[in-house]
Amino acid sequence: MLTTFDKYLTSRVLHTFVVFFIATYGLYIVIDLFTNVDDFQRNAAGEERSLLGVTQSIGHYYLFRIPEFFEMAGPILIVVSAIAVLGLLEKHSESHPILAAGIPAFRLLRPLLIGGGLLNLMLVVNQELILPRLAVQLQTPRGSDSASVQNVDPVYDYYNHMMHIDGKEVVIEDHKLIAASFWLPEELSVPSCSLEAEEAIFIEENTKHPSGWLLKNLISPFEESKLTETGATRILPRPNGRDVFVVSDVSFDQLYNRGRNLKLLSSLQLINRIRNPSTGRVPVRSQSLALHSRITRPILSLLSLSIALPLVMRRESRSLIMNMTLCAAVLGVFYIATQASLMLGGTQFLRADLAAWFPVILTGSASVWTAGYIQT
């Protein structure tokens, strides 16, 4: 059961986090706006907006960026908020009555972990429910009301024997691939050939048909007789003679900006991609690393709080400023080590699971080592 002091300390952690988040996000808006104000003006000129319309567009753009910024800065701000609360406790000597009563200093860790746990729960909800719903808005250019077209990142469909999918550009809002090009390998067509169409639309799997791409208005001639036995089951011409349906598990969002889009996917979507037979080894590695990182992130956050407590409330210290500086330096080193481990995991030097969990092992060991420095 939580005591009055536990509730007081937990509320201070949450309040400090809110203050820091508003301050840092405000600073982010100022820097980003002054750096990219030309983009807002350029897009506004193309859409013939007034000054009030431009202001509303700026507010609309940064309103949708709140969940994205929360996802990016939230883990760091949780630790910074806890350090600030501990520093204020020491500065105002609020921890001294607790120690004088014979209560161990580690008892203060409970409200810190509760506050950190609540904030991490909000991060999970933000990642799993909010960001996937705002995926289109978060890819909208500055000053525009709709997501613009983007260049295509060509992909290989491993399910269809390395079928190559390419195009000129993608229209995000319509989930449309412009000037689509599907190269059919010899396992699907003899000889191999390319299907080119004005546009292609991805259709989700349902009870009537599997998932795949509907190529509309073929540009190049298509001869069904060239299809192999396997190709005949996966390349399905439409009755109008101009359209072709290609059975494929390569979804629309895999064709553009794949690295950043991982942040806009829920964990269930990541798991489905990893299990997708059309996904290659390199994308699976990055997706597995992202999935493991989501699991380890709250653990790392709470372990960082257990390191911060004994370093800020050190038994022997010269000043509070020195304690907080040392704490920031130690946690900074572990943050760099975590990013380095994830980087090695993304470049095949470490397995994805090892790259994500090694920082947990390192940080957990450090939390045990620093426990002996706390006040008694």
C-alpha cells in the first residue's frame, strides 16, 4: 500500500516530467520552425492560403507531432525527471527525516519506479495505439493538408521467388503505386518478363482472395501462356484484359521510407512482417531489432532509475552538484553503449536479440555495483 510520501513523490515525478516535456517540445518547435519556415510558406503559396491559414497549418502540423516527440524523447525525460526530483529532495533535506527514522534510502525507489512505470505504460500505449493511427498525418509535409507522393524503395518479394517490385512514386493517402513495374522471374514466367502498369493498388487479404497487387491499365503486353504452373496460381489476369492481380504479401508501406516506418508500426504489425514469407533477411533483422528494443526500453528506463538513486544520494560526496553531474555522466555512458549495441545489431556484428538485451545485462550489473554508494 502506498504511503502519503509515496504518493507525494510519485506525483512530483509525473509533474516534473510534464514540465520538462512541455519545455523541450516548445524548444523543439522553435528550432524546427525557424529552420523549416520556408517549407510552410512554400506549401502555403501553392495552396493559396492566408496568414491565418498558414498559422493554423503550423499548429496542425506540430499538434500531430506530439506523439512522435513523446516516443522519441520520453525515455530520456523519464530518467531526467527522476534525477531532478532526487536532487530537489536532497537540496531541501526532505530525505533526512526518512533516514533518521531508520528507513533505508532504497525505500525511495518504490515511488520512482511507480512513476517511471506509469510513464512507460503511456509510452507503450502511444507506440501501440496512437502512432499507427497517425501514420499518414505524421508523413505529411510541412504546410500541407495531405501526405505527398514519395519515391519508391524497390523491394524483392521472397515469397514469389525474388520478384522485383518497383515504380515511379507512391501516393500515401490512396495507397497507390504509380508507374508500377513487377519483374517476374523464370519460376513464374518463361522467359522472365516485366509487368508494367499505370498504377497498382495493394488489396488486403479477405475471405474471397489472398493479399496482392491489382495492376491497372497494363502498359506492356502480357501473354498468359508464358506463365509457369506456379505463375498461373499467382499472376491472375482480370476479365477486362487490361488489369492483372499479382498475389503477394509485400504490403504498400514496405515500398517507401521503410526505416522510419518501423516507428509507426505496432508490435503486432512488426510480428506479422517478421513472419511474412515475402520479407527478406535484412528487413527481418531490422524489424526483429526494433521489436526487441521495444521490450527492453521500459526495463532499461527502470534500471536507470535504480542507478540514479544511489549516485544522487551518495554516502560520501562533496556536493549535490557533483553527485548529479556524476549520475548524468554514468547514465550518458550507458546510453551511448546502448545506442552502439543497437547500431552493431543493425550492421550484423551482433544478433538482433543480443544487441537489444546486452544493454539490459550491462545496466542491471551496474545497478548492483552502484547500490553500495547510497546513503544510510
